[in-house]
Amino acid sequence: MKLSLFIARRYLFSRKQKTVINVISWISLVGIAVSTMALIIVLSVYNGIGNLTQGLFNLFDPELKIEAAEGKSFHTADIDMARLQQVEGVASIVQIAEENAWLTHGRHESIVSLRGVDSTYGRVTGIDTMIYNGQYKLTGSMSIIDPETGMEIERSEDYLVLGGEVYSRLGLSLLANTPVGVHIPKRGGSLGMTMEQAFNTGYAMPSAIFFVQQEIDGRYVLADIDFVRCLLSYSNDECSALALSLDATRSAAAVKTEVRQLLGEKYLVKDRFDQQPLYYKIFRSERIGIILILALIVLISTLNLVASLALLIIDKRHDISIMRSMGMPESTVRSAFFAEGLLISGVGIVAGLVIGFVVCFVQQQFGIVKMGDNFIVDAFPVVMRVGDFVTTFLLVALLSGLAVFLTTWRVRLK
């Protein structure tokens, strides 16, 4: 094997004679390096965009969510809340009352998901950091002029924090003193002939606008949980879900298992994958598709390697004859060309991995490639993972090694 490797190194790195075959070999090396680099860069950028998108979803999707296995709501009195709070890894618990609602403002209207939450929800999820305009608040007081006395008085008021698209559809203005009508169908009754018979109606002022992600911005509106409970005719301990935020002491999977054992079969415990199954399945499918497409590019680059090895064998027929006349076995001769093919692919793979790492590192540190002004981040996000480097190395090495093997052991040496 040492003799075969020595011959392979002489053929690839010899400076005494530069032929077209040598140039083609180096072109093959560059092709493998470029395809390897492309795999690393594309996967790293895809990781960055995926993390960014998941982070936006996480502003609304808690780490764990508890729902009733049957029905839309449940009573917290039926759950041992103290024991649930004491589960290791659970940092806080937020009650949620959520239902589809019909919002009206003048001649504008919109169907939304109205999510009632308590005062800690914004801080726990981080949605209060995504406010584009206004002030994040769900309840408060408002100064008005008493028409009878002419004096300024304070009146308690409910507020809505709206997604940007919902805000636009309703034609709202934070400066205007006009409330939004919130209508939810009455529970347990037939649809009446009038608005009063068919809907529970409340009014709230818009307080802020958030921009997170198109699907969320066009669907969600946040309100105080007591306001939503009143519209849903819920009791004070009734809710549609519990949102659990976790600390770093345990993994989400371990906490999920313990919480599920604690609550039993009457409740569903959902992690973020369970809450957005379609998104995560599509994300994983797209990742596999990207790898397969780039693998096809790698396969095409290995065809150049096959051609260069075949031409090299033809070009070195005189050398092969000399080696055979000196008593060198045919298997050793083939091993020499096999070793050269592995050298070409190996150097190309290592060079591609290094260049890919450097490009991704520079993008991480300096954000050279921009996304434009209309995006949440200025530059393309990049997240490098060891698994991607290992996968890329194995994939390119497997394809190029197979191509080299089939070429060197099937081409005639005579």
C-alpha cells in the first residue's frame, strides 16, 4: 500500500511534467471542493433560517402546553397546580383562554384567534419584545371627561394587542379613541336571530401592534384572560390551556414525560413539535430534499473524477507496462490509481470543508450577505453544526470513493 500511495502522490503532485491529464485531475479536485463547500454553506444557512423561524413560532408556542383530551376547556381546580409547579424544570405556568372571535371596527371586520392571557405572558414568551408600535398592556385605566360633571375621571379599560395584519384589516389607529368590538358565539345555545342572542360582545381598545411572522400576524390577538373568560362564559378557574415555561435544569422531553404521568390520560401534554406538527415535518422534509439535491451535484462532480482517472490510466499505459515487467502485480497497479482517486477526493473534501467553515464563520461575524431592509434580520443567519460537517464528509466520501473504486477496478490496464 505504501508503494501504491507513493506512485499516486507522484502522479498528482509531480512538478516535472504538467499535462492536460494533470489539469483535469485538479479540476476534479476543485469540483469536489466546491460541491462540498456548497453543502456546508447551504445547510448552515438553512439551519440559521430554521432557527430564526422556530424562534418566531416560539413567541406564541410555549415549551409545553397542557390541553384537555376531550372538550375545549378544563378547570384548574381539577389539577394539582402546586404539585405541577414543583415539577423539576418547570419555571412558570400561564393560564390561557383561547377561542375564535369576530372583531369589528366601523365597516371593517376580521376573524381572529383571540388568546386571553395573564400579565406574565408577555414576559414569559418574549412577545412583548416584538412590539412594533404602542405599549404592551392588556388592562389599565383610561382618562375620560364625565359628561355630567365635566371632570376628568379614570375608567378601567380592556386592551388588545394585535398582529400587524389584523390591525391593518380592521383599519385601526392607535391614536383614535374608538374601541374594537369583540364578538364570540354564545356557548350551549342555538344561533339567535339578533346579535345579542347569538354573540357575547365586549369592547376593548387597541394598545399595541406586533410583527412576528405572517401566519401569526394575520391570526392572533392578545387580550386579558378575564375579558376573554367573560365573553366565553367561563368560570374564574376555567381555561383552554396551560402554558409551561421551562428552565435549563432538565430537557423538555423529561419534563413532558413527568407532567404526563402526573396529569394522566385526561390531559394532553404537547411540546413545540406537537403544537406545530405540519411546520416541523415540512422543515425536516425540506432539509432532506436539500441534501438529496446537493448530493446529486456531488455525484455530477464525481463524474469528472471518473473521466480524469480513466484518462490518466490511458495516459500512463507505458508506465503500467514498465511496472508490470518489473514484476508488480496488477492489483498493486490498480491500487496506485485507486489511491490517486482517493487523494483527489480527500484533498477536495478537506478543502471544501475548510473553505465552507471559513465562509460561514465570516458570515456569522460580519454578516456580509444581506437579506434586505424588509426582513427581521439584516444578514442571512448562519448556524454551523458538527453533524452537518460529518454528514457532508461521509456523503461526499462515499460517492467519490464508490466512483473511484468502480473506475479503477473495471478499466482495463492493457
